[in-house]
Amino acid sequence: MKKIISCTLMFLVVLCSFPLLAFAKTEEIVVPVGEGSTSRVFQITWPNTEQQASVTITSPDGAVYSTEQTPEAHCGEGLIVFNVGAAAEGDWVVSITGENLGTVSVDSGELPGSMEIESFAVEMREGKAYASWKIVDCPESMQLQVYADADTDGYDGQEVASFTAGAEGEQEISLGSLDSGRYHFYLYVRGEQGIFTRKYADASLAWFQDSAAQELSGVNARMLDGDVFLTWEGVNEDSSYRVMVYAPDNGGLLHDEIVEAETSFLWTLPEEYNGAQAAVALWENGRTGRFTEYPIQRAARPEATIAFPEKDVVNTKTILVPVEFTGAYTVSAALNGELLVEDGKAAQYRVDMKEGDNTLVFYLKDPAGNLFSYIKSLQVDTVPPQLSVQRDLDGLRTSDGWVYLEGHSEQGAQLLLNGEPVSMISGYFQVRCDLGLGDNQITLTAQDAAGNQTQYTAMVSRTAQGSDLMFWIIGGIVFILLAALYVLLFIRGVKRRKQNEEKNNENS
């Protein structure tokens, strides 16, 4: 009877081994099967367990077994098993298709029993490591191998023990070849003829070399704005440290990194995790020191108001920052990396900054130690902008209807002439100032982003004559009027004298 065994049985077979190698993308492997095979199993494995493979097996009489026709054949990472039952004598063709599978191994043999690993564990007792196991439906003697892995993904760990044993027992194993750390152990069971099964222990185990360096002091593990944040006291200025972050449910290693000459570490926790176990140890000569794992948990961001100045540039070195929140939080603050406040309460805080760039950070800390940061970058600029005019117009008297004001100011400053914006090109300006009769006040203001101002003020007087031509026209008119008046008066005087002379002659 033909069938494809389930995921559970897939790991439980012990067969006559016929190992062959193939390389993806698509390869065909010919497996000869002798007469009298009544419980034939084909096992296909590949090292890149995250990749999927498609397998088709064709018997000498044309029967086809494939993963597409029977999807339940996909029962393990990097492993597919077919139980074809009674197998025809002759050449069986195994076709494997996949991308980046690595070296593919095909094993074929008889199925004598399920060889199920019912239980497996590794534990420490009195400083020694012991592996215990129970296997059912198996041969009397099997080859057992114990591996230590950083996680429970891929069966790609380091072998720590190999021995021949029966279905149930306990064996002392040596972990001396391992670096200090947390490990997930798995048992690899192989029958006499090569087909194997394997299983991870339910619990992970932290183990330390006898010569491992002592734990670091002052270790603090918490969340900072939802990220893993570790701090510790350094050993030497150039010391290196190993930071480890484990999954909270199964202790799987999420992140492993060596940091040099640092005493803090920040790492973004994947969104699918609400917490983690974090640890840091001295890393010396390629060996990990002792460490303690600290549980950390995400927390909701507090309802808080940190009232920073709205602008990024200010013209005062001292500001007041009101801090308001609800809940059991404490306040800390740092300016340019230096602590200003620690374990404070909701209040208004005075901050004295330096000229130039400043980074101000307020932190709210919840009872679990998680931190929530509020950051403001401020530039302090108390220096008024430069303003220079090419010609000083103050006190100028002119009959013209306008004057030109020219000069330069610092780029980025806003220029105003009597309150009206003035454009600049590369910091230079030229503006026409219209004049009315009499005194005219000209006020030019340069203001930078911080609000600092520099002013230039000039008083310019415009005389009554608008131009030289007007002066001569008016002067000519006045001369003509005066000359006409003189002629009129002269003629009238002459007439008056003649009349007087005529009167005198008549009387005599």
C-alpha cells in the first residue's frame, strides 16, 4: 500500500541507508531497490532549511509520488519523507526542485519502526550536564548524538556528545567545547542503516565555563521608546562586550552582537514581540563571561506634555520647560549628554544652555524602569546679525525725490525697510527710498532666526525745490514779475510828473 507518512512518523524512521547527493535547482537521482522490499521509505533532506523543495518519486512501474499531489509531505524544515509501502524492484527516480537548497541528500531503506523520540532533556546537576531520553518503537541499539544550538530553528548546532544507546536512558555529557551562554539542545537519533530522527529539548539551558569572567556590575535592562536598552559599568576603556537578546517564550536567540568600548546598547525589538530577555557579558579572548538575563516588557507611552520652545533657534540661554503627566512616572533630563535632573516630578524646569547647538532630552520612567524620551534640538544665538550700509544717509539734505540705500547683511536674516520686506542677493541689498518734502526717517532692520535685531536709522531732508530746472523756472517768473512791476511803477511816475508840470505852467 502506498502512502506518504505524516510529520510525526517522518522523524521516526530507521531505514536501510542509500545516501546520494544532488544539487538544486532540479536534479534526478536514481535509487536502485532490490527484491522483497515491503516497507520502503524515501527520505530527502537539505541544509538550507528555510527553503522549500518540490519532490517527485517515480517507480519502475510508472507510479508517481509527489509533494504537489500530497501536500502533507511537507512535514519538516529541510526534510520530506515518503512511505511507499511495498516497492517494486528496479530503479526509482527521485526528482528534487528548489532554489538555494544546498547539498541535497536522498536516503532509502526499510521501515522497521517509528523510532519516536518521546522525550529529551539536558539538565545540570552538581556542575555536570546530563542528557536523558526516551524513544519508542525503535531498535535495541541506536547511534545518539547531542547538539547545542543557539535557537530552535534549523538543527544547525554544535555536536557535544555521541554514543550508542538503547531506547531509554541517561548519559553524562561534556559541554567543555562550548562558550558560555544559553543553548537549545537537540537529540539526533540514527538507526543502523542511516535514516534518522531528531528533536529539540523543551527547555533551554544556560551554561558557563568555569573560567568565565565575572558578571558585569551595574547592568540595567529596560525599554527605551519601545527598544531594548542596556547599560552597564565598563571594565576598561577598550573592553569588548557581548550583548544577547532572547525571545521571552522559548529563549530563542533574537540578537547577538559584540560591542567595543561602549557601556550602553540600543536595539529595535521586532514588533511581534512584547518583551524579551536581555543580557550583557564581558567578551574577552573570544570567550563570553558570566551574565544574568533580565526580563523586559513593552509599555504604553505615557500621557504627558513636555513644553519645549516651538522654534528651533532661540536668542536666550535660559529657558523654562514645563513637564506635566498622569501616572506613576519620574522625570530625568540631560543637556548635551550631562544629567540635569534625576527622579524628579511634574514641575517647571529651568535649563541653562550654551551658545550654539544644544540637545535637550527629558525622560519619563515608569515603575518597571522603562524610559520614554522627549528630545529637542535648540540653537542658541544671542548675537545680532551684521548690517552694514555703503553710504551713511543720516543728515542728508537733497532736492531729489528719492535716495538709494545700499549695503549687506548676513545671509538668512530678514531685512525690513520701515517695516516692509527688502530682498537680498547673496547678502547684498540696494533699495530705493522715496522722499517726501521735509524730514524723512529711514529705518532699516535686520532680524535673524533667533529674533536678534540690528537697526540702521537715518534722517534725510528734502528741500522745497524738486530740481534745478524748477528753481530757474520759479526764479525767472519772479524776475519777470518784479521787472513788470518796476516798469509799471516807472511809467506811472513819469505820467505823474508830466501832469504836475502842466498844472504849474497853467498857474503861472
